[in-house]
Amino acid sequence: MMRGVSLVLAALVLAQAGCESPTQEMACPGMILPAFRISVSEASTLDPINGALVWTRTGARTDTLGVADNQAVGPLGVSGTFDVSVTKAGYSDWFRENVLVEQGPCGPNTVSLDVFLEQ
């Protein structure tokens, strides 16, 4: 009987060790995470495109992001369902509806988008 109790106690201790306490806070980085990380390239050559504009919209909130070094990052700290558009003079516009950015324990779970614009 004692051996059975010991095995049950050992299993409970191991199970508890693998679980986080519901009151224990998760350590988050000391930065605000972006909803998106977007790279913009030319569709036929795959060359990076700088100077494009990215618009993200969720509900009544609209953010405009510039593309530098082929990347746009933002909006910061926001999750939700977004419409995303990318424009650049001389290229066809790019648009996606209902892009879901889920809320993680430390902020939005950043969604990476690779955008290829056509001339």
C-alpha cells in the first residue's frame, strides 16, 4: 500500500513540475511586439522594393507604415482581424482581407507577410 501511495505522490509532483501556476506571470520581453512584419519585393525579379506604403486597418483603427530596407513593421501592440494593402507608384496594388493576428501572452503574435508587387 505504501508503495502505491509513493508512486501516486511521485506522479503528482512530476505533473505539477510541468505545469505553470495559474498565478505565475510569464516573463515578456521589454518591448512592444508588432502585429506584422512585411517584406515587399518585385514579383518577377524578387528584388527588394523600398518606399512602398503599407496600410493596415482593424475596426476604426488605420495605420500607415513606410517600407525601408524592404521591410515594414507594425502596428505595435495591436491584435485583431486586419485588412492590409501595399502600394507603390508604378506597381499594381496588393490587398488582403481578414488577416488574423492573434493575441499572445506578451502581445500580438506577429504575422509575417511576403508581398510581391507586379509592374
